[in-house]
Amino acid sequence: MKKKHYKPSDSALKQTRTTEEAPSSLNPRLVQRRKKQIVPTKSVDELVDGIMKQDRVALAQAITLVESAHPKHQETAQKVIEACLPHSGNSLRIGITGTPGVGKSTFIEALGQYIIEQGHRPAILAIDPSSQLSKGSILGDKTRMEKLSQSKDAFIRPSPTGGSLGGVARKTRESILLCEAAKYDVILIETVGVGQSETSVHAMVDFFLLLILPGAGDELQGIKRGIVEMADLIAVNKADGEREKLAKQAKRAYTNALHLFPPKASQWIPPVHTCSALAQAGLAEIWNSVQAFAAQTQSNGFLQQQRNEQALDWFRESISQQLGKIFYENPAVQKQLPEMEAAILDGRLSSFQAAGRLLSLFVNY
Ligand code: GDP
């Protein structure tokens, strides 16, 4: 079988060049034409008002501020988030992962349209750490999710760029809140199944959906240990044509494998479905399962409990991130850092000792 080489530029939700470019949910071709868009100048009130009125341009602009590293933009972004917070939370947050080429974009395009027909308004966000490698690529050179991006009921936002995975995850978390305030009731978060991004996405969603290919086992598919265990639903995609039989076999194998895992805290038993994103088949069964999960975890309290835990984890994580930032910006630390690194490499100090010295410099600064 010919191996597909994944290029970050293949991602349907790939990055934009700078935070100055405001990607929008509008037709990507429009975005292409507006490459040099300037940062929005709307006031906090105008942005909040626009978001509440479900104005996608205001929402896109607010997210651009969230993604910007500029302190002024951050200040405005935080005010917008604060105003939107009481109106957030009313959505089902769904993470979608799978190895490159499994069909995530095609699946989201199909599922997005299906749930719009059911009366929902999906927002599609992404966490794609590989997008940092492709800095400078231009959004929209390859149009994916074409139909969905043209629907007035969908909002599509590519992965934020720059910074650590933690930084990217923070921006996505805040964007979720803004999308919810704009009354998007299903948030689909795509993550490319490489690196640590699945764990980040898992920590911000209610439901985690893993897409796999027919046939081959986990290792052959590049599915990392633990990802299968995190899944609330496994969908064997590309169950069409000659692969239908293989897909059914994979379904059986994964159903058996899932039985070996300990019961989940949600008490939810993850089902395995087959589907064809291309032929738009099997979507109803998948969506029914998602809804069954939502009903079950709402009534047993797990949905809220998980969100509470995620909020507290995020609080702690934010403190660590900000402390790290302050630490590395400290002049005494910056001055001594190269010396400490050299001492570790020369074997004069252990990593632990060097860290201790820098920390005491920082504390006593
Ligand atoms: P991603 O990298 O996971 O986002 O995968 P894509 O959505 O880009 O799909 C990768 C390739 O698989 C594309 O050529 C799709 O047309 C194809 N593909 C996606 N879903 C299906 C499916 O259900 N059946 C078949 N036969 N091909 C599919």
C-alpha cells in the first residue's frame, strides 16, 4: 500500500501566517483575497454585542485578539471573554482525533452538515501542533470543508499558530467560550493525531471521538497507547467499497478490545461504529450515540463533574504557565541561565541543583 506522507499544509484547519490575519468561517477563498487583514479595531462592547448577535465577523475578530500575543489585544480579549463567560457552556464539546489521512476533515465536513440538518449550529476549531512547522503557509490554498464553510450555521476556525502546545490549547479553550456565547451548540475540535495534542483536546471536551482505518491494528495505524482508552466512541472510517468487510472486522476487534478496559468514570460504554465520511454513511448512528452519551452523563452528573474538574485543572495549568513565563523573563534568571546550562553540560551541577540555584535567585530577586 502506498504510504501517505502527511504535510502540515494538508490540514484542513491549518494555521494562518500571523495573528494579524483574521481567518474567518467565511468562504476560504475570501480569506485568500484578504490576506493582509489588519487587527480588528472594534471596542470590547462592539465585539461582545456582535458575538451575542451571532455575528461571525465579530466572533472571528474576537478570536484573533485571543490568539494575538500583543498585550493590548490580550487585554481586550480578556474583557470580551469575561463578558461572554456567563453566556458560555451551553454546548456539547466534541474532540475528534485520528492519524493523518484517516479522514478527519472529510468526516467533520459530513458530520457538520448532518447535524446542521438536525437543527444544530456547529463551530469547528482545531489544535494542530504541526502547524507551527509550516509557519508562513497561506490559508485557503487548498479548500477543504467547502460545503460546511459556506453554511451560515457553521463557523470554522483554523488552528492558532505559534507558542507551545499549552499556549495553543489556551487559545482554543478561550475560543470555545466565545463560540458558545455566539450560540454554537456543538463544538467540534479537530486534532491531528500526532504529538501530545490529543491529551490537550481530551482535557477540554465532553466527548472524545477516535477515527480509525479499517483493518490494521493500533501500532500499524500509528495510534498511540492510551488514545483508544480515552475514546468515548470509535468510528472505523472508509467503510466503503472493498474496505467494508475489513471495517466490520476492525469493528469487532475494537469492540472486544474495549471490553478489556476498566469501566469509565462516566459509566459510558464506548461503542464502535463503521462509517464512510466520503459517502456520508453511518453518521446518524454516530450522532445518536453522541446524544445518548450526553443524555446519560447529564442525568448521572458526570458531564458537569468533568467540566468542573477540567476548569480546576486549567486553573492550575494557567498558574504554572504564567509562573514559567514570569520566571524566564526575570533578569537575574536570564543572566544566570546560560551559566547554569553550561554547568549541567560540564557535569559541575546536576539538573536538579542548577534548577534549585536559579529558583532561589528568582525568589530572592
Ligand atoms: P485527515 O488527514 O484525517 O483530515 O483526512 P482527510 O479528510 O484529508 O482524508 C484523507 C483522504 O481520505 C482523502 O483523500 C479523502 O477523500 C479520503 N477519505 C476520507 N474519508 C473517506 C471515506 O469515508 N472513504 C474513502 N474511500 N475515502 C475517504
